[in-house]
Amino acid sequence: MRIVQLANAYNPTSGGLRTVVDELGRGYVAAGHERVLVIPGQRHSREDSESGLVVTLPSVPVSGGYRMIHRFSRVRDLLEELQPDSVEVSDKATLAAAGPWARQRGVGAVLISHERLDAVAAARFPHAWRAGGRALTPALNRRSRRLATRFDAVVVASAFAGTEFAGTGGLLWEIPLGVDLDTFRPSCPETVREPDVPRGTGEHPWKLVYSGRLSVEKNPIAAIAAVKALICDDLAVHLDVYGTGSQRQHLERIAADLPITFHGHLGDRVELAARIAEADVVIAPGPAETFGLTVLESLACGTPVVTADTGGAGELLAAGAGLAAASTGADMARAVAGILAWPEAERRAAARRRAEQFPWSATIASMLDVHASLAARERSLSRLKRRGLRRRKIS
């Protein structure tokens, strides 16, 4: 099959979406399929890579440092040239027009839902949502239903993500994402720490990590508030923050007197994995995550996680591997303290065991099943149409 992946919000510092698109693309090529990736950039370019052809189309800057392909006409012309067997769209905005294009030409079209519109709106605009969310929810639900009808299949990564499309009547696949279990792995026991070093003291504080975009909907301020609450409870901690975003300067001002280090975006995933593996707890306070790739990567490193008790990230947790809590500093702090009271070897082993249930190979195989089933259906429909034409000509 020739699978064309279309993605907006794809750039060098984007996190989960880029990881998903790249991992799937590599998997498609490894399975013997042809993959083409179409992404936004400053100018038009084509580059052959080990994972297939990458086409960059001119785009406009949007918030958060991202870019968006705003003219579908350029995408349409490219699709007409490429003649794909299946189209995979990671965008609910301008690139969603690929669904109707594919349907008109007998090509399978899959939408991967990376975010839930109502949850993102509630997280990004909490005050406005509390005031008008009851009125906005039906409108967003109608938009999701219309979006689903433009595609042959919609793929979600969690039960939480799937509720956005409940009752749409479309073909909904729940396919959990995966994790690179070789890159994200526990540290060697001898490199973690000396067994006689006391923890939770000023000299040797507990190591906490936040890894993700520094934007309102990710709620990183809750991680900072959790540090403050833990210190007030006389628990010595240090938080390392990996990521960048629109809130960074604001968060740095708030955390100026706290034991928090902002490292910015760390592009070396091996190095990021090593630092997560050295941590005692990862804090993932985003209340609207449809999956939580950072959560899964942290578990793979043998590091338990505190997640928000809303969203889909909590679905990744298992007994002994972490806790879900309300996405406030005080509640996150209590959850962190609770995890630190567990035996270290047991909590690290439980985290790794849970992550091992989510290899990328399973995700890729399931996605290929989706593409293959849609391509087969379109071939069958095409044969039926041709037969119908013959009958009409004979009659």
C-alpha cells in the first residue's frame, strides 16, 4: 500500500503528535509499505528518507510555535499526484478536507484523533468554559460528529478520547499508542543511587520530573504548585522541567524561589529517557490528555507517574505504577508523597511491567489492519460500481 500521512502541528519541538506520526511511518516502511509524510514548513521541499518521502508545504505560523497548512488546494494537488491507497490525517482543521477528497476517489481515509475538542477548550479557557461550557458542548459535539462522517474510520487512543465520537455511527477504532521500550528503559541499578544515601533531605532531595509542552492545557503550573506544597510539608524535592512553550517565562517567574530547573526542549530522546529514569516520580498534570505518551515513556523508564484524574492518561496506570489525582498542586503533592512511601524496587518494577504491555509493534499492526481493511473495502466497492456500469450498458 501507499499510505500518505498528513499532519499539521508537526515541528522539531512538538511532542506526542510527531512521535506518533514518525513511529507509525517507520513501522509502515518496515512492513513493506510505501509511506509519504506531508507536513507544514516555511517553503516547499521534498526529501527522501529511510522512512519514505517527506514533503513540506508552505504554511502559516500559529500559536505555540506551530505552523499550519492553510490551503488544502496544495494538498489536493499533491494527493492527485501521489495516488495513495490510503490517507491518514492527524489534524482536525484544514487537512480534514482530505476525507471527502479520498471518498470521491475511492481511497480509504483515516482520522487519528490526537485531542478531544471539548476537553482542550475546557483546559485552555477554564473560566470561559465554566461560564459557557454547557452551551458550547453541544456545538463541539456536533462538530465532532460532522468530522467523523468525512472519514471512513476514526482512530482514538483511549476510552476517554472515544467519547468525543460516541453516537456518530462512524467506524471507531480504539488503538492504544506504543512506547520505544529500548530507548525508554530503567537505569542500571548501580547507577541509580547508593543504597545508604538518605533520601528526601536537603542534600539529596527526591527527584521529580515534568516533561511536556509548557502551555495552559498541559497545566504545568500544577507541578510547580505541587513542589511548593511538598516543601511546606517538609519534604525535600527538586523538579526538573523538560519542554518549552508559551508559558515558560511566566512559570519561571512563579518558580524563581523554588528548587525547580527549567531545561527547555531536550531533543535527544536517549538523554531524556536517562533523566526520566533517574527520577523518583514524574508529574503529568494535564487534565485533557487523550492518551499520555509522556506517561507511558516514564513508566517504561521504571518511574511511577502522578497523572490528572481526568482525561485518558490515568487509563495507563496500574497498581503500584502511579496514582491519579485532581489536577491541583495540593492533590498532586499528596499523590507524590504517597508514591514515595512505596518500596522503590516494587514501584519501579510495576511501572516497567505496565509499559511493556504497549509496544509500538502492536500499535503499528493495528493501524495497518485499519488501512488494509479500508483499502480492501474501496477495491470491493470499485468492483461493484464497475459491474453496475456493465449491467446498465447491457440493458
